[in-house]
Amino acid sequence: MSYEPVIGLEVHVQLGTKSKLFCNCPTEFGSEPNKNTCPVCLGWPGSLPVLNEKALQLAMKVGLALGSHVSERLKFDRKNYFYPDLPKAYQISQYDMPVNSGGRIVIEYESSNSVILRPEAEESKNEILRSAQDDKSGGKKLISRTIGITRAHLEEDAGKLLHEGIKDGSLVDYNRAGIPLLEIVSEPDLRSPEEAYEYLVALKAILQYLEVSECNMERGELRCDANVSVRKTGTEKFGTRAEIKNLNSFKAVQKAIHYEIKRQTDLIEAGEKVVQETRLWNDDKGQTFSMRSKEEAHDYRYFPEPDLVPFTISRETVEKVRKTLPELPSERAERFIKNFGLSEYDAAALVVNKALGNYFEDVIGKKSATTNRSTVAIEFRDYVVSPKLASNWIQSELLALLNLNKLTIESSPVKAEALAGLVQLIENNTISGKIAKDVLPLMFESGKSAGTIVEEQGWVQVTDTKLIEEVAERIIAANPKSAEDFRAGKEQALGFLVGQMMKETKGKANPKLANEILRKKLI
Ligand code: ADP
Ligand code: MG
Ligand code: ZN
């Protein structure tokens, strides 16, 4: 019997305001415990909440980017429960009238591989990379799926309990209490741990493009709960779900869902029932553990927050917020495909990280650039840089070096302009792609320009026809059998001879010239 997982995610994102959701306390991270508190966020009797307008604007911005409907009326509700990290014994949230309802996120991923990663570049001869330029599909197929958004509502965060290293009892820090959160709830549309991972990557990219949050997971600015159930393949009805909490990274989400699918499938196969419950993920053990069952679940006794009067959000306000929407990742990818001739695959991989997309645009010369559709070349100050070639070098060689050195694109020792210099040297045949692979690590270590390194190392590609002719003659004389084979119609023999020429010139012969000259000399 085969089973199909059904997954829905609840993501809490901290909205990047200076002050809290209902008071003037700063949201700044790393303050002394309980420093950022006041009677409102500590829930003192008689204190009154006032809504932070900026938080509402950011919430609407996210909703509009996700294609949600922004509610006509704004209403808040009290979610009642007792826990020491919740000073008021209720959380101000939104129950039946969320600020944003509906919407969607499109996820794209490779069928075989979950994460978009470009494999090692082809033996990087310019010819190969150039011909790839013309291949619009890039040779890789992307699966595209639309995941529904149920709602995205505003609520305040709770405080934080500290248990570690404390003998008697626990300590509590209320600095987080009242920090604005947007809870983004997906429809149960995800069908694999990999899709859940891609959904989070896509959502984070959108949030970062919108500049509504830093999305720093270590600081708790992005948190995720995963709802997982399984059903027999081919059936309609959803199975009983478990909600998994305590997921501290996207990888943890993926791993926990994997574990949960297996756990639930095994239960059903053993003739037992999955119970609806909340479970905790333990990353060290790689397992989920029951936290509380449905019977123990809270009855939150939601009711309208009496201290915040409902009010109308005018359509003009909504349109004003809509005008502040920046170019979103999907729109940027479309532009990369249309203007720069990148494949869907390459465009998706570049835009998913905003800084990476910026780096790419800097390499090829950004806004001052004028595109030439026939060659897809961009004028860049003194450079002419092919977007496809630039994209390949960023995605294969540069990212590999950065990963190896645990650096990000922002902290890359090779700046965009320097990489443009390297790509330019390949473009104008000063060096071969093969040599360039040796140049980049040296640029990385020394901070020197590509030109300087090539000069210092004497790596300039030999394009001197005379010289190449001499080498070709020598190679033909030394390999009479291969020459004979080629003349007898064996094309591969030419490849071998070109290889010998490259060896003889330590990779410096221009491969295209070597090819042409050999061919001429052989017939
Ligand atoms: P709650 O308020 O108890 O968390 P919701 O109805 O808001 O419940 O659902 C929370 C999440 O659970 C949503 O993301 C939804 O898509 C998902 N979900 C609902 N039913 C299922 C199910 N049977 N299997 C997996 N996920 C589900
Ligand atoms: Mg829930
Ligand atoms: Zn306060």
C-alpha cells in the first residue's frame, strides 16, 4: 500500500518595526532582559494597547505580494491561555477576520533534486558555454506548483523562558512580549518534505524582497510549525494530522516531516490510529515526540479584544501600500529570462537570494546596460559580459568557493566588478575557461584582479596563429596513427589531437583556433 503525505505550514515572521505592536517599546535584539518593557506589554491593569500603523502596513504589503484579499475591517481578538511567558494571560491575535485572506505562492524545483544547485560546469571551453547561451531551456526542467495561502494575520509575540543553568525555577524575559508577528498559514497543498522546504525558501525570498523582515532564524524572526498527515494514494479524504513545533531551520522542517510521514505510515500499516496531537522535533535524536494530545489541547476562548475598536481599512490605503511593492522574485526571474536570455533554471537559482541576484546584475552591468538581443551581450563600462557566462561562473565556480570557505555572496572577497573582469578575459579569448578556473581561486585568496594574475602567471591564451600552427605540425608528426584515423573519417581522433595540443601548450592554446588549424593541416 502506498501513502501520500499532506502538509500545511504555519509560518510566524517578525515584522521589522522599530517599536512593538501595541506600545512604544523598542524591538531591538540583544537588550538586557526585560529592558524593553512597559505597562502595556507587561499587561498591567488599566494600560491600553494602541496599534502600530507601520506593522499593519507591512502586514498588508505581504498580503498584497501573496495575492491575498486585504480585509475591509480590522478586528483583533483575545486568545486566552495561561503560560508564564504570557504576561496578560492572553495574546492579542486575529481570529475570524484576519488582515489578509487567500493568496498563493508558486514554488519551483527540479524534479529529481529538491534544491536548486547547479552541477559542476561543463569542461569550460568558451564554445560550450556560448552554445549553452542559445539553449533557452538550459537543459533542465523545473516543476512549478501553486500553493494556496489560507490567511496571514497579525499577532503579538510572547516572552521567553530561560531554564538553562538555573537551579530553582526559571527566569523570564519579556523583551519579546508584544513584538509584531505575521502568521502566514498555508493550505494543506504541499505533498512532500522537499516541497515544504521549497515553499519556505520561496516565502523567505518574498519577505526579503519586500524588506518586511530580516528573517533571521537564529534570532527567532522566522519560525515554522508543520502540520502533517498521510492518506492512501488515490483517496480524497485527509488523514488525521500531527502538528510539529520546535523547528529551527528549513532543513529541520524537511527532516521532521520525513520522520513524521514514516511514523504515521508505520502506525497505519500496523493497524493502529494516528492521533491528533502536537509534537516536538528533537534535532539531535532526529525524532518527533508527543507534546500534548487533542484532549489536552487548549480551549482559547477567543473573543473580540475590547480595548481595540474595529476600524475600516479604506481601499485607497490598500492601493497606496500596493504602490510600494518592489519587484518580486518571480518578476525578477521573468526579467532575467526575457532581457538576459537566461534559462528558467538559472534565473530561479539567481533570484531566490536577493543579494545573489544583485551580484549578478552588478557583474553584467545593471541598469546602465543596453541589451543586444542578437548576442545577448551587455556593455559594462569597458567590459562586454555575457549574462549566461556570468551566471555560470557565479553559480558553479564562485558559489562553490564561497561554500568551501563558509562565506556568503555579501562577504565574497571577489567583488562583482572583479568577476566581470574575469568573465571578460574569457569572452575576449585572453584566457580559456580552463585557465580561468585556476585564476578565480587566486583572485579569491589575493584580492588581485584577473588581469594581474593572468599576467603574473603568464597564462595569456595563445592566439598567435603561427605558434599554434607550429604546435599542430609537431602534434600531427608525433601522432601519425590518430592523424590517419581522422583522415579515415574518425572524428574523435581530432578531439584527441586537440587535447594533445592543449597539453603541449599547458592549456594556453585557444581551443577554437587549435581545432580549426588542425583540421586544415589534416586534410
Ligand atoms: P489550527 O488552528 O489548529 O492550527 P488550522 O485549521 O488553522 O488549525 O490549520 C493549521 C494548518 O494545518 C494549516 O496550514 C492547514 O493547511 C493544515 N492542515 C489542516 N488539515 C490538515 C491535514 N489533515 N493534514 C495536514 N495538514 C493539515
Ligand atoms: Mg496551528
Ligand atoms: Zn511595551
